[in-house]
Amino acid sequence: MALNMNDNDDVKVNEEYYTQGILEAGIDGVFRHNDKLFNEVKSGTWSQTFKTPNIDYKVGAINGERYVQYDQKNVEAVRERCKELREFYKQNGTDNPFFAGTAHMMELPKCFAHEISSKWFNNRPWELIKQDKKDKMLFYAIVNRDYSDFVCHPSGKIPIPYNPAIPTK
């Protein structure tokens, strides 16, 4: 595989890596160490729980239909941090002294990011959503409408160039 660095070539992101590859590789790795889970997955109904300090994931399927559940433990702490940042930015401004022209606009807990992704973006992760300008603006508009507690901008809203129409689901 050679890397071609022509100016005319557009970089293409393989969305299957994000939508299928990570999940498939993770499940394959689990199967190699767990015969019981392998047999449950073959039956179509199974679950596996992963615990981390801030969020617990439960991945599974019921009758072959996959699901992912998230239990975020630090939501209130993140909400409080955003409130403190809004107050700080009101007094000191939002400019980042280390990276000119940038500012910390939101600190959305993963559970809500996954909820937005699954409800409005067909389970596409943030890494793909942010690459499309329209999708990124829609994501920010949803955060402004439904999750404004996690916006760090002093106005309480992420400043976006236009307000896209949010489809009803």
C-alpha cells in the first residue's frame, strides 16, 4: 500500500471502520476468551458489560438486534464544571491563550454524545460527524437545544453560523 500525496486527491475516511470495524474487532477479541459468550452470541441474545471509572457500557443483542447502553457516573460533576467555566469565561473571555482562535465550547458527557449519535446520525460517532460541516452544525444545534447545561460558552449556547432545522424523531 503506497501513500500518494498528490494535491488533487481528497482524503477519504472509511466510515465502516467506525461503524463496524471497532465493534467487530472488539467482539471478536472477546469471543476468543469466552466460549460461553460465543455460544450466547450465536443464539442471538447476549450481553457484555464493561466498567470504567466514569462510564459503564453494556453491549449486547436481543434476538439478533444489537444495542449499546451507557451509564455515565460523572454527569453532575461535568455539569458543575461547565457552569464554573461559563462563569470564568464571562469574566476572562473565551480565547484560548495556547491555541489562538479556539475556545472550549462544550464538555458533553459520552452518554449524551452517543444518544445524539444514535437518534439523529445513524450511530455515526463524533469523529465522523465533525468532518461534515452540516452534520457538525446540526449536532451543535441539538446540544444547544437539549443539553445546554454542558455548554461552556458564557452565553449558554454554542455560537454557530446558522441554526439548522432539527428533524423530529
